[in-house]
Amino acid sequence: MPEEHAEPKDRSTVQSLLRLWPYVKPVRKRLFGAALVAIVASCVGLVIPLVLKWIVDGPVTDRDPGGVWLGALYLLLLGIAEAALFGVRRWMVARPLAGVEAAMRADLYRHLQRLPVAFHDRWASGQLLSRATTDLMLLRQFLAFPLTFLLVNGATILIGFVILLMQQWTLGLVLLTPVVPMVIICLVFETKFSAVARRAQDQVGDLTTVVEESVLGIRIIKGFGRHRSQALSFRSLSERLRTTELGKARLLAGIWSSITLIPELAIGAALVLGTVQVADGGLSAGTLVAFLSTALALRWPVESIGFLLAMSQESATATERFFEVMDVAEEEGASGVEGPVRGSDSAHGEMVFEGVEFRYPDAEPGSVPVLSRIDLRIRPGETMALVGATGSGKTTLTALVPRLHEATAGRITLDGTDITTMSRERLRELVSVAFEEPTLFSASVGENVLMGAEGAGDYELRRALAIAQADFAHGLPEGVGTQVGEQGLSLSGGQRQRLALARAVVGRPRFLVLDDPLSALDVHTEALVEAALRQVLAETTAIVVAHRPSTVMLADRVALLSEGRIAAVGTHQELLRSSPEYAWLMSGAEGAPDAPTEDAFPDLSAEDHLAEKGTR
Amino acid sequence: MTSTTTADTAPAEPTEDAGSAGDRFDRDDLPTPPGATGALLRSLLRPMRARVALIALVLLVQQLSVQAGPLLVAYAIDSGVPAFRDAEYGPLIAVAVGYALCSAVAGGTQYAFVRVSSLVNQDALLDLRGRIFRHAQALSVDFHERYTSGRLISRSTTDVESLRELLSEGLQELIGVVLSFVSISLMLLWLDFGLGSLAVLSFVPLYLLVRRFQRRAGVLYAERSSAIAAVIVKFAETMNGIRPVQAFRREPVNDAHFEGLNNTHRWTNGSAMLEMGRYVVGSRLVANTAVAGIVLWGAYRVASGTLALGVLAAAVLYLRRLYDPIDRLGMFLNSYQSAAASLEKIAGLLAQTPSVPEPSDPRELPALTGEHPGREVVFDQVRFAYRTGGEVLPRFDLTVPAGQTVAVVGSTGAGKSTLAKLLARFYDPTDGRVLLDGTDLRDLAVPELRRGVVMVTQEAFLFSGTVAENIAIGSPDATRAEIEQAAKAIGAHDFISALPDGYDTDVRKRGGRISAGQRQLVGFARALLANPAVLILDEATSSLDIPGEQAVQRAMDTVLHGRTAVVIAHRLSTVEIADRVLVMEHGRIVEDGAPAELIAGTGRFAGLHRAWRESLT
């Protein structure tokens, strides 16, 4: 088959695959060298039938035993050369291609770590993981085999046909006739197959999602006895995938059978024609043997084109999937406005929100921003509690300080410096965070806590654990060296929360952001943590998301967040008196004018409620 | 480990030998009973015996048709040429027809093979996926607490994938290789016994090569799969914890750590590819040497007149085909090695027996008779200990009358969550019984059990789909009106209505935007819709603000009025609605009474309550 056919036809396929070039470039010499070696090896394979012809037409016909020995020696040498070239090819690419795969994976990982949190909110980690593993493995295989062999087989076919035509051009032309129908068939196949292949990949993704969710949500499924309906939906999804895969197989079956059938028919025709020519004396028997031997040697290169094209197609999709993520822009660093913009001398340790607005990057234009016109000044050393109804934007507001999300308008200053002018490293060194969802990493307890501070040692570790009432860590099987996280000991929500708190305070940060840090603690532990935390908060500027009066008590002042705006700022007592909404949030008593369920249920103060129950 | 450090919401027993420096992936394995892997593969393929036989038959026919080619060449040269010279066209026409027929059969069998084998693959995979899924779902919560979600996910994804590769590519290779070895050898032996024997003799060094490759590659593949598993774990952990990663500037440290893991994988990956290269070189060398030897001997005999030229030509054509599939055999071994490793892990998972089995002879709950829709709960001499030995509940007796709301308080590790999990039958007691209206929970089938008891936990997980679908998990048959009613009752209607598409908002797309408190409200709406006789709330209000918590309490007072309820809370505000308070410590009840009674007393609860009241003012 002609050379151009050996290349994937679809421009977009080629274009996608060309994007791999930056990763291939460092190993290009090895890769092309290996392809060259493979072409030479396959030429050697093509020369072998010629030696056979020489043996049959020469020594065998002349009954020359010495010539037979010589011919066999040539065959052996060519055989050794072929095997050696095979080895050289593999040796040349094995480590470099493993390197390409590793480099792409490392790049992906590095890139993903630096993508905004908003990106990770949208992308399930399973989707990212499948790109880092199966897709990249596919690409390595593509570089090792389909790419090389599209080249090699194309060259082999070309050279093979030159040899065939040189031997007997009439027979050679007979073998060339199927080229046109095969090209058409391959084109049709590729169009259809790429659509089905993409559909199958997406359906695998859906299936993975159901698996992932049914594992993560196992308590809910069990709690409501829903595992049968879950199994049913899994079954319908996997049956859908099966249907798609069978459709894919139907296409493959079609192309494989035609790729087998058509050239075989041509070889049959050449055989009949060749026999006639031998009978007519126009062709030697040896030439016919060699001719057919060459034609049969070309069978595999021709047949392989079907699956080589399919693999290239899948690799192109994998490349697209890889770059889909790599193309997402990393967060910008500092805005370039150098030097701190000093507000005043007293700015040291001050955290200020000025006209801050936030809407999610993918929010519809014109929708109400999550946060707007946030003006808040937290004095040096002050602790500000952030109180607001569920979904009022408290967590979002705290995420703006370490720039996990970017404010869409306005500015936030620390020490009088706009945080967008600092590097993220510097900013996150200044600000320490404890999240509502306490995540521990696969590392020891000590390492998990100490990642909150550079250069902190054993003393700081003990102090932080003591503040967070996480002294249980010393009683773990291997003390603070005990492995936790996905790969280690599983801890309770309360234990994890206390370690996360220890992590936030270990570095004695200048600015502290605590998002409902005590929600999973029992009352007794909470009281102890609060007492210890007071000392820490005394020397740091902090913002604390609070749902409970007990947490609010940690703060000097309270900011009430209502529908994305700061509704009121003051001390706990002041707000209890002045703000009905605050009073409602803190005690559930005192009707707020816009409290949704206000009218439906009579107000019961805590005491009344309790008394009523108690006497039932 | 003492009970004070025993975790509350999860068993704090070491899932594995914590801190051991061994290979992480090894620890990932569950013990696989001997022979289970083979049994699993057999059981997957057994329903498809007929189809597998059909595949073998199709491939056999294909081999015959393909192998007939050189035979026809020999016939054309040895008989066709002389006959044609005598103006006798019969043999040549026979060659033409025969070759066309063979081509047609080869093409047709190729088509049939791909179709049938894909049917076998897909059905086997469907079966296996379903088995893993159903089994994982049937396994009890304590298993899920020990076997991390990442491992379970990789069992049903990457491990199934490697079996798919084996079935879709490997099986074909294996059957094809075996058939072509056998048929070509027979053909060669039939053509000329001497030449054929020489070819068969070459199988000895080839076999040795295959064995060596299998042995060495086995080790390398195991190392490689451990290496990639370590990469996966690190990757998933980073992405799932991206907030703390960025906030604590872990990126450079992670880069370095990941680089190390990634490089280990790169090295083993390269080594595995090199090993494959060595195998290919060795087998090629044996094959080419054998070809040279056979040609030498054959040509010698043709020259001395003891062998027909056509036979030699056919033999040479066959020889090239004989050794072609050796590389493919290497590929088969390749996919077999990784599939075997995966199947072993899957077999280990499937060999786990649910520690909370469904009853073989389920009983029904007695019809509700009392004025309450609630049911009586009895813990009858219940003892509970983790399998590793940590005893959480030494001996526990408790009777909760139908319709009563019981609040359970106590410090971390007191056994509150264990109590809840026993009542929800997430665990079974080590000794004793948990009774619902006199019926042992172990005798209830799942649907009956869940009409009786529903538990709402602290973690409010949202499934893919709309908000309405998430609420409907409580009762799949619920109408939209019922769903909205449940949301209204719990105070979740307002925020849901404010979402871009209201109840039809896809939670995945906006998943990051629904706050923890809002998720908990959705969780409650589920429970309201499920309408159980007994409701367990395990820290279910931890992320709610006080108004949210009160909405929950009001809903329990109205919608769920008369249900039996067990409420576990750190918050004393939650306790307000209880008829009765239990204070637990070290798995025992230390205080038990009406809230007012306990508050008036001098016990622990009174102290806690005083502190809480003070914080309100």
C-alpha cells in the first residue's frame, strides 16, 4: 500500500498528535533513529526472500552444494542482523519513552497543583487521574508502536512494492489494484470509529463516576437501603457501555475483514497469473517464489494499518484530553505592582477588605455576585468572627484571603499591602488556614502538623498539639510518627479537625483564617480548645467563621454577613441587641424580619422550648 | 490502643501496620484464598464456554484457510505449471478458485472472530463490573472504613481495564498463537517430516525463552504496578486536598515527592520494556537460525533430488509464518501478567464476606398498632468490639419506648457513634441483640429495615444529578410536590429555589458552591422523605447554624412527630428537643434522665449545660 495511506488522514488527528512535539523533542534523535533502525530491519526482512530466490535459481538448479552453504550462511547473517536491529530499536526507545511519559505526568501534576481552586471544584479528581494514568500510558505506547510502525510499515510497503515491481512489474501492478478501495474503506472507518471511540471513553467516565460516588456515599446508600437501585443504575450504564463497545467491534470487524480479504484476493490473482507466466517460460520458478514470499511478507504491514489507525485515533483523543487540562491557564502571580502600598503606620498586622466583590468564574453574566461591597477592617491583633446564615458566603470570603479564589473587584490588604501584589508563596506564608473539611495527607501526624510552618521543630509541634487539644497524637501507636491519611490510620472527624487546627497555628502566623474550626468537637473538648486558642488569637490578626455563640466568644468583634454583604459589625453583645438577624442566628430566638420560617412557627425561647420538652 | 483514643466516627484501629516502611501497594492486597483467582476467571468464562469454543473453531478455520495459501503455491508450481504447458487448465482453475475461497474464508472468519470475541469480552466485563459493584455495595460499613475508597475505585476501574486488555487482545493472541503453531507444525510435518521435525525442534529454545521472560517480567510488572499505584495515591490525595495544598504552599514539596515516585515508575517501566526487547531479540534469533538451518537442509536435498522444489518453497513460506506470532506471544504474556495481578486483587475483594449479612429467612416487622408511628428500640446485653480487639461497648442495655426522642451526649470515644451504627445496622453487635419492636435487626431484609430505621450522618454527600434527585434518594417514588414539601419542612426550599435551575440544578456542576450546611439540609430532606419509624441523627447538625438546627428540630416535632429518634450531638442546643438525655462515657451510660431533671442535678450534663447557657448571653 502506498506511503501516504500509512498516515492518519484526519487533519485534526494529526494536529492533535503534533501537540506532543515539545515532549518528544528531547528524545527525537533516539525516536527517529529507532524508526530508521526499524526500517532497516524490515528491509533486511525483505531481502531474505531475495536470498531464497538466489538459492533456488542458482545453487539448487545448478546442483552446487557449496553455493547452498553460502546461501544459508547469508540467510543466517541476515537473520542475526534482523534480530540485532530489533533489539537496538527497543533499546534505543525504552528508557527515553518511559521518560516522555514521566515528564508529561510530572508536568500535569505540577500544573494541576497550581490551577485555581475553582478549576478543581469543577473537575472530579477521577477525571484528572485518568488523564495522568491511562491516557499517558496510551500516549507512550503510541510513540513506541503505532507512530514508529506507521512510518516503518509505510516504508516497508513502499520498498516492498519497488522490489515486487522490479521483479515482475505486471504481477506488481496486480497487487497494487486494491489500493484505491482500501484507502476509501480506511477513510470511512476512521470517521465512524473516532466518534464511537470518544463515546465509549465518555461512557467509561460516567461509569467511573457512579463507582466513585457509590463508594464515597456508601453510608447514605446503606442508610436508606438504596444499594439495589444504585446497582440498577450501574447496570444500565454498563450495559450502555457494552452496546457502544460492541458497535466499536462491529466497525473493527468490518475493516479487519476487508483488510484481510482484499489483498489476499490480489495475491491469489498474482499467483494464477504468475503460474501462467512460469508455464510460458516468461518467469523463473525462483522469481515466483520470491515474489510471493515478498508479497506475503507485506501482508502483516498492510493488515496492521487498521489497528494502527485505530490506536492513533485513540491517542489523538488522549492528547486532546491531556491538553484540555494543560491549556487551562495557571493563576497569575503577583500583579507586578511592586512595593507595599502603605495605608498608614498602624497598618502592620491589619487585614482590610475594600469594596470586595466575588462571583464564580463560570457564573452566568448578570447573575447576583456571591459577595459584593465587602468593606471590613480587622485591626492588628484583633479577632473578627464572621457570622451569617447557611450559604451566605462566609467560606467563600475566607477563601479570598489566601487567594484560593480571586476577588473579582475591590482589594484585600494585609499590612497595608494589596495581596495581589504579593507572590502567592509570600501571601500564604503570612496567612494560615484551618478548613471546615479537615484534610490530612498520607504522612505522619507530625509532618501533617508541621507543614504549617517552615523550620518549626519539636517544641512548636508540642505546643500546637497542646493548643488544639490534640495530645491524643502522643498516644497513637507510634506517637506523632504515626502515619495518617489515606494510607494510614483513620482518625475521627474531631481528631482530624484538631490536627488541622494544630497545623494552622503551628507557625505562629501573623494572619489566621479559621473556617468553623470546632464544628466536630464535643462541648468539653471545644471549651478546652477555646481556652488555649485565646492565647494564640491574642497575638494574631484573625478571621473566624462561626455558627455558635461559643465560637463567637473567641472574637473581639463580629461581622454579620447577609446575602453576600456585610450587614453589621460590632461586638457580640452589641449585635445581639441591634441586629434581629444576628440574634436569630445566635439563639434562634428574636425574630428576624425576613426569617423564612418565622411566621410558621411560634417563637420559643430556648428555655421555654426546653421546659416544654422536659415536662412532656 | 485505649478506648479514650478510639475514634468516634471511625474506628481508630490501624487499618494496616501503620508506619511500616514496606511497599504501599502490597498492603493494598486483601488476602486472596488459594485458587480464587483462577476460579474467578473460570466462573467469568464458564457461561461463555460455547462462544469461546466457537472462537477457537473460527480461528481454526481461519488458520486452515490462511495456511492453505502456500500449499496452493506449491501445487501451482509443481502441478499447475506442467499441466498448463500441456494445455490442461484444470489445476490452475482449481488454484484460482481455491485461493479465492481461502481469501473469502479468511476475511469472513476475521469478521466473525472480532464480533464473537467482543461479545465474550463485553459480557465477561459486564459480569465482572457488576459483581465488584454489587459486592462492594453489600460489604458492610466497617469494611469501607478500613478499605479506603481509592483502592475500591481502582479495583473497579484500572484492574477491570487490565482484564479487558487481556480478553480483547490477549485471548486472541493466545488462541491464535497456539493454533498457528499447531497447524503450521502439522503442515510442515506433512509436507516433509524431516524439515517439519527440525522446525518443531526449534520450539525447545523458544519455550525456554518464554519461561525466562515470564519469570523475569513477572517481577518487573509487579514492581511497575506498585510504582504506578504509589503515583496514583499521591496524585489523588493532592487533587482531593487541593485547598490545604495551596494554602500551606505544599506545591514544591509535592513536586519533589511526586518526582521521586514518578521516576521510580519511569525506571521500572523502562526496565519492563527492555525485558520485552530482550525476549524479542532472543526469539527472533532462534527463529532466523532455524529458518537458515531448514533452508540449508532443504536446498541440499532439492539439489540432490530428494525433495521437490515446490515443497521447499511452501516450507519456507510456512516457516516465516511459524515464527511471526512469537512477538505476539510476548504481548500476550505482557497483558496476562498484569491481568493476573489485577484479578488476584479483585478476587481478594470478592472473597470478603459481608460482616453484616442479609438474612436468609427475613422476618417482617409487626404492624404499627400504637398511636405513634415510632417503634420501640431495645439494646439487649449488647457488647461491641472491633475485630482487632478494641472494645467500645462492654455491656450495653437500653430501652427506648416508641415515640421517644433520646439525645446522646459524651466525649469523643465514648461510643455514641457505635451506638448509632449498631441501631442502623451498619455494624452487628459482637454479643447480644438490637431489637426493633421485638424483632432482631439481623432478621430484617434491607427494604423492611430501612422502613424501620434511617440514619443521617455528619457527612452530607451529594450524588451526581439534580438536587431533587438527591432528595429523592430518601424515597425514589416521591413526587416533585413531596420533595419540595420535605425541603420546605427542613428550611432548604429557599436556597434550593435560589440555585440557577432550582430543584433541577445539577449538583456536580455547582457542587463546590453548595455549602456544607446546605448539604446537611439536603441530607435531612432525604430522611424526611424516607419517613422512617426510627430516625438516627449522628452529628447531623454540626455544620448548621442555629436557625437551621431549629428548623430541623421543628421538622422533627411536626413532620416526624411521634417517631422514635436517637440524636447524637456535640451541641447542647440539639438536646433541647429531647425527651430524655443519655450521657455516655467509655461505652457506658453514666447519666440518664429528662433534660430538665439532669440540668437541675449536679452531674456532668448540668455542668455542660451551664457553660453553654453562659455562652448565649
